[in-house]
Amino acid sequence: MNFWKTFLASLLAVVVGFGLVIMLWTMIVVGMVATFGSSPAVVVSHGSVLKLNLGAVSDSPSASPLEGFDFQRMTVVPRVTLLKTIQAIQAAASDDRIEGIYMNFDEGVNVSLASLEEIRAELEKFKESGKFVVAYEEAYSQLAYWFASVADEVYTNPAGGMEWTGLSSMVMFYKGLLDKLGIEPVVVRHGSFKSAVEPLITDRMSPENRLQYEKMTGSLWGMVVEQVAESRGISATDLQSWADDLTIDSPAAAVEKGLIDDLWYEDQVMDKIGELSGMVGDEEPEIVSLSDYVTQVSDVNLSSKNKIAVIYAEGSIVSGSGSQGEVGSESMVEKIRKARDDKNTVAVVLRINSPGGSALASEVMWRELELLKAEKPLIVSMGAMAASGGYYIAAPADAIYADRSTLTGSIGVFGLFYNFGGALKDKLGVTTDVVNTGRYADMGSAFRSPSSAELAYVQKSVEEVYSTFIGHVADGRNMTTEAVDEIGQGRVWAGADALEIGLIDGYGGLVDALSLAAERVGVSDDFRIWEVKGEESPFDALFSSLSVSIRTWALREELGAAFSHYQYLRGMMDEGGIQARMPYVVEIR
């Protein structure tokens, strides 16, 4: 009798639990359908002002239908890609309905430094139209101010503030934690600058790593100072001095030194915008959001048969199809072949935003890109980072463009293993025993340290992969392997330095890469853009990304600023074999 009571109670619990899960999924899907449903057509009237808010700008279109979905509020924050943002600014310059641009960051600035650099450059061109650009923020971070300094007039709240202290880059180290847990990381690497594994084996930067961080951060700060100096008519020497002396300690100090034009409340800024827009009396300017305005903007020559394909490689490089936030070799090969086989595709732009990952997956993609390049021009556009494996897949390109703030290079490889045996025995009392048919049958076991012979075996693989890597770069960049090795060794370079050493061909963003691709095949005035996507159906994409999106959202909410560290560490630990990966997470503030 007790058995049946227990069985029926358990069965009832399973049925109820399953029913609750079905209800939850139904609520989520209904919420998404309602949110993604049809909305009234956007009407842009004469005298309108485009509001440039960068809180929801992404580098590439997401394969996930849940991108931008807020699980707390069951609403969608409209996402606008970098390409669409730039096209919107270009269209606004010649749109007689748009009087100017209002830059405001009330949703925060969640865009990479490189993407900001591309948008900022486009705003410089927009100003040539004679239309105004006004920026307002209650308080400016350094990077937000650098971006806003492109405006004709920059305002902040009287009780606001502005940071101006210089850039700082930080690496977090975990050796002490691993020591306390009794976990032994085993590292085999090539490259004196290949510091991706340093957080696991030391508690501070090596001299080589510190050197590259100093050079990299110095290059980025130099770009920020140079552009602010040019935009605001202030000497770079003064800007550096103010950062060193903490001169900008209040909004009033920022106004006194010419960094800010005035201390106004937002209603006063809106009055100024109304005046610049030609409003009379109490008339208020019509503010058009970026997400609304992009619906009014079409790609160049939609009827053209000439297609320039854009393939996005964003995230860590992994073997297989990959998941959200990863560049899966299988998925990428599918996209590359799709572009190569399409008869109307005349050129391809590969947009890379990746710190690298699996060396084998990088090699698989490199081969497909080589085959593509043999048939059609291949131009690479680097975003925030295209380092290690990210540079590996850039190597075959006919030309490489990067922003000055792009992090690239990191030409080096490593192998990473863990010995959990001590932790299990000392902390949990768990031991293992093994029977082998060969001396090294359990090589790579996570429960013992590798022998010297095994380390030599892995080191040989690392050297072979590194040799292949620099060989590909040498062929692609028309350099000797010795020259590549000299600038390689795992060293990361900012785009501002990468041009000088031959890793890139010029400074420029995604739009510049598209223009070059069109120019190479003689279709500058007759082409359309094709953003290549995978074959997954919308229904499959929805449900395959649902659990990933919920898990990512929950982790991001829980970990906050530490989420990027967790994400990177997990990727490095999960990926087996030899890795070509950039040194950890680079934080610039």
C-alpha cells in the first residue's frame, strides 16, 4: 500500500511539474508573440531630430529571436545593428525631414569601443552636411565623453559629472583560488606573450604581459586624447595634464576647461534643439528614435543583382555548430560555402569580433576562406577584437581593415589541462585507480599530473600548430615566417600599432570594408548587402535559443560585471585541444 501511495504521489508531482513548465513556456511564447507583433508604421515629419541612443546597438544581427528580450518585463528592447546605425546616420545627412542629431545616453553605452569609433567617424562626416549635432548626458564616463565630444555642442546636468583620469586595464588572477581548492593547471604554450593562461598559473602580470598591456592601453588612450583635442580645440598636452592632476573634479571645471559647453537641464537642451530646428514659440521638435528611423532606411540598390555578402564571426571559436555567442566551425563553413556558391555574390566581407578559441576550428574555417578567396574578393573588417584564432581566420583576406581601438594579433597557441586528483582526495576523500593497456593510455587524465614525456608530446603539437599559424599569416600578409614570429609570440596589438607592423592594411570600419569590396569588383554604385545567415528555421531558432537566453540572462543578473570573466574562463576550460586565444578579458575603463 505504501508503495502505491508513494508511486501515485510521485506521479502526481511529475504531472503537476510538467504542467507548470508547459504553462511557463506558453506564457513566454505568448509574451514574445505579443511583443513582436505588428506595430504602427513610423512617420517621420519635417523638422524632426534623430535621437542617437546607443544602449541597444549591437555589432551584428543576432541569430537568436530572443535578442533584446527582457525576461523581467516580458518586453523587447529594439536592437539596431552597427551597419544599420551607420546607414541611418548617412541617410539622415541627406534627409530633408531631419534637422540634426541629438546624442543622449539614458540607456547607457553598451557598445564596444571599436563600434563607437566607427559611429563617431560617421558623425564627423554627418556634420559636413551643415546639420547640427548636440550631445547631452547627466554624467559622462570617459568613453561616453570621448564619443560625445564629436558633437557641435556638449552639455551636462549642473549636478552631473565627468570622468577624465586616463584609461586603466585590469587582469584578474585565480592562482590563489586554485591553490586553495587543490586544483593544478598544466599549461603548454608557445609565445612569450601568450598570457591567456597567466591568470591560472601566477598572481600578477609577467614582464612581457605588462609590456603589451602598457603599449595597448597607451595606444587607445592616445587615440582618445587626440580625437578629443581635435574636436574641442584643446591641446593634447593639457588633456594629459588634467588627467594626471585630477583637474576635472566637477561639472564647473569641465566647463571652465572647455570640455563641456554649459551646465543645463534636459528641458533647456530640448529648447536649444528646438531653436536649432527652427521651431517657433512653444513648438517642440519631433524626436525620432534610432530604432524607428532605421525602418525608413533601405540598403543601397535593393534591386541590384550584385550582392556583397557580409559574414559575421562573433564570439569564441569552437568546433561544431556552436551556440549563442560562439563561432562554430560547422556553422561558419556553411555560411562561407553559401556565399561562395551564390552566383550573384561578387565579393565577401568577413566581420570578425572574436578573441579566438579552438585552433582546429580556426584551421577548418581558414581552409574554407582560402577556397572562397580563390573565387571572389575577401575583405576582413575587424571589430572590437580579432585576436589569436580571430586573426587566424582573417589571414587569408585580400585586405584587412581595423579600427584604431581594435585588439588584434595574439599570434600564439597553448594547451591547457587540469589535475583535479589532489582536490578530490584532500577535500572530498575521493581517489581513483586505473588500468591501462599502454603506458600512456590515460594521457590527459584530469586526475593526475602529466609526465615529462606527455608534456613533451603536447609541446610538439603546440609547436606544430604555431608553425602552421604563422605560415598562414606569412602567406596571407606577404611576410616571412621569421617576421611574423617576431611580432607574434602571442602578443596583442591595438589597431593603432597593427598598421605599422603589417597586420592590417588600413584603418576603417564595416562600411569602409564594404566600399573597398565594391570597388575591387567595380560595382561601387550598383550593389546590395546580403547578411548571410544559417539555415536554421525561425521556429527551431526560437526554441534552441530560449534555454540559452534564459540561462545567460540569469547568470548576467547574478554575476553582474563578473559575467564576462565567467564566460571567458568557461570557454577556455571547456574547449579541449590546442587553443589560439587572446589573453583573457581586457577591461578598459
